[in-house]
Amino acid sequence: MNSAKLNRTAPSGTVDTAFVLKYEPLYVLTDVESDLFSSIGPKVVTRESYKRKHFLKVAEWKAVGVLPRLESIDSGDIDFVTGAALDDGTPNHLRLPLLQILPGVGVPLASTLLTVFNPKKFSIMDTRSLSVLYDYDLVPTDNPTSMDYQTYRKLMKSLAKGANCAPIDLYRALIAYSRQSED
């Protein structure tokens, strides 16, 4: 058992409609993020893969620390790998690992690429969102590399359904909550 878990107190309440209604409005939606979901996502759906420039735009938002490494990836490789990951016939459990074949693509970026493609089906998994769920005793870890993405995705979908919102709205509420607890 994680020793940090032994020394922490779970927050009161639950991650439900009231949680989302309280915290999601506190989330600041940037122009870049807005563009990802309103413009780039639909283009990716139509194309059924990421163009290099769209892939890098997602990386600018979610993985700026590894952007130089991602910029060195060949556009053909991006097209091929993202096309395979987003293909209707690809089993869900293989999508994230496929994207991680690309150098520098970790769980947070891979899950973001999937979420931009289909925000009703996929959820962004990163340390901030996992930390809140971990604090509420809903997941066993706050480390994205130690958490099974399919388990996380199903939990987010279930929590979002219970909160009567989309998984992306739940994610934004979790992020806003995590930022509030920093203040």
C-alpha cells in the first residue's frame, strides 16, 4: 500500500453532479483547448488519423515538455500510427498502446489524442485527474503509468453518466478541483 495514502484524509462528499456543477465552471478553457475540441477533433474524425500539425497542436497543449522530441517524428509515422489507433476495427484496449509507439507519447498525451478524437468515449488520464480520483478512493494509484487506461476510461464514463455530464466535463471539474486544493 502506498504510504502517502496512509497519511491522507479522503475528502468529504463524492464525485457526482454537485461536484461537477461546483468545479467545472471554475475550469478555464483556453483558446487552444477550445480549438482542439471544436475544430481539430472533427477534422481528425473526418480524416480518421492525425495530420502532423494537428498532432503537434495537441502536444502543445498536453505535452509541451516533450514537444521537441515529438517534432522529430515523421509525418508518415504519425499518420500511420494514429490511423491504426483510431480505426473503428481497433480494439479499445490496443488504442493507447498503439499511440505510445510514437517516441515521446506517454499515457497523458495518448489519452488526450483519443479524447480529442472522441470526447464522449475517451477520457484524458493524467496525474492531476488521477490524484483527485485517488484522493476520493476511486482508483488505486495517482500514477498514470501504473493505472490501466481501460479501467480509468470506464470509471470516468460511469462517473460522468452518474453526474449527468460528458466525460470531458468531468475531467475539467477534476482539474479545477485539483487547482483549488493548491491554493
